Amino acid sequence: MQDVERLSVETASESDAREIAKLYLASRADALPYLRRVHTDIEVCAWISNVVLKRGETWVARLKGGIVGFIALVGDDLDQLYVLPGHYRCG
């Protein structure tokens, strides 16, 4: 079980785009391995950077300096919610 006291939640920045994209891809591959990939890693990173981070609020959960989860809100709607594999159900 993770040490929840070391977990911080903060607003995502543009510099987080690449790490958020890696987390997004890893989480989808783990949870939905049967889905065919239709976008390259570079395209996903561009989408995170140019769409997700700009159209609403994006927050990241950091543990020991690395991003282990993110949430994106568009207005009052939950748009994205992903957790890094290995960090599910840790509080």
C-alpha cells in the first residue's frame, strides 16, 4: 500500500503533458488491452497538451515526484480520470 501522506494533488502544467500522456497510455493498455491503438504516442501527447490541458481544469496526483493519476474537468463534467497501473485502490 502506498504512503498516502506523500501524495500531493496539484494543478497540471504544460510541462506535465508528456508524463500525463504516458500514464494515460499505460492505464488504457492495462484496463482495456483489447482496444486497438489508433494514435501514436506523439499524437496522444499533442492531444493532452493542446486539448486536454487547455479546455478545462486538469489536476495531477504526485507520489515521490512522479504523476500517478490525473483528472480533467470541463466545466462541471468529469472528462478524464486515469490512474497509473500499480496504484489502483491505494486511497
